[in-house]
Amino acid sequence: MAADVTAAANGYDALVYLRSNTPQLIISDITMPQMDGYALIQALYQDSRLRSIPVIVLTGRGEMVELFKMAEVYNFLIKPVEPDALLEMIHKVLGKGEYAQDPGAENFMTKIGKMEDILAKKKSGDPLLKDSLDQLKKMIKKQQ
């Protein structure tokens, strides 16, 4: 699979690039300087031209896995990422081969509310998950 790849140092640089270029796929880390991955994804969702570009989220925060899964967020990988796992995810997201998913099946920003609802309904209220979601919301609010 041949591909042109463009890297950005942070979410802001990525957004500047994306405003004049339209890739088939965006792979974004969550933890970045200047503008983090959550704020980038929110900016993508708010832009009618960019919101349809699929995003794969990379995170080093293991406690987010359970929350992502409960909220049916599947386009994410935990760092460190194995090359084969990344290729499999790319094929899934781009709808190629045996790993293909329905186009438009995933939009990370639309899942934030669902994550909040899940945490509100959990009786035990796992503090790590709640803390992670609170941090996620603070990062997004900070970038608005």
C-alpha cells in the first residue's frame, strides 16, 4: 500500500495544513503541544469540509480504552503502536480488505456525550475513567 504521508508537529499545524489539503485519513495523537488531539478533532468536526475525513486516535492513556469501548469508539490505538496493528486499522477505516468497516461509522466527537452518559450511569464511577473524561473535556474547552 503506497501512501503520501504528511506530518505535523501539533494539532494547530495539522489544522493549518488541512484547511488547504484534504487527505483520505488523519492519524492523530491525543497528547500534543499547542493544540492537542481532542481540540484538533473538535475543529475538524466543526468544519463541514473536514468533518467527513476519518480519524484514527492514538493514546498512551490505557484507562481510556474501557471508556472508548463502552462509547463504541473503535478507531483508536494504544501507544506504543505495532506497525501491523496500524496497517490493519488503516485498512479498516479506509474500507479496504477484510477489515473494512462501514464508511462514516466512526466520528469521535459525537461520542463524547455518550462517554459522559456512560460514566453518569455507572454506579461505581471508576475514578480513572471519570478523570480521563474530565481532562478530555477540559482540553476541548481550553481550545474553544
